[in-house]
Amino acid sequence: MTAHDLYERIVGEIGFPRKEFLYDIVFWEARRIIRGADARTRQMWSAVRWHTYYMMVAQVGSDSLRKEGISNTSDLLPFPWEKETPPPVSKEDADDLLDLINDMNGKPSR
């Protein structure tokens, strides 16, 4: 992700103050801001799905929905983030990251 992409996402989409983005935050904070905004978006979509499901239950009844194969909210509208699982981190990758952190902090490598 380029600096332009970060700026567009954090300032343009999320609404983070421009001056703070340019002068006050560091890269790891930018990633956390994006993750937090993504989590908020996921919660919002989950609430929309829940309300839609229960409005449909009130309108047509749960038996009609079950006949269509919809028994819960995730059957009605599955989200991609609910199906994906992050790949496991290998021991070598974890060791490489730990060595990099130790090098950055002036500590000897293992």
C-alpha cells in the first residue's frame, strides 16, 4: 500500500484529520486506524443483516425462510470475512520477524 493509498483511505474514507495524518501518526498507527474502521464497518453490516433477517421473519415467518434454506442471518447474507481464515504463521516467519525486531531495538539476534 502506497502513501497515496493510505492517505486516500484514512483521510478520504475514514475522515481522519489531514494535519494529524501528515504530521503526527506513524505507519503502525495507520494500520490500526484502518483495522478499526474495517471492524466498525463489519459491525454495521452485521447489524443491517440482523435487522433484515428479523424483518423478513416478521413478514413471511421463519418456516417460509427455512423452506428456502435460510435458518440464520449468515444464510441470508454471508460475508466474505466470515469465511476467510488467516493463513498460519510459520515458525521461520515468526523467527525472522523476532530477529528484525531485535535488530531494530539494538538487541543481539538469537
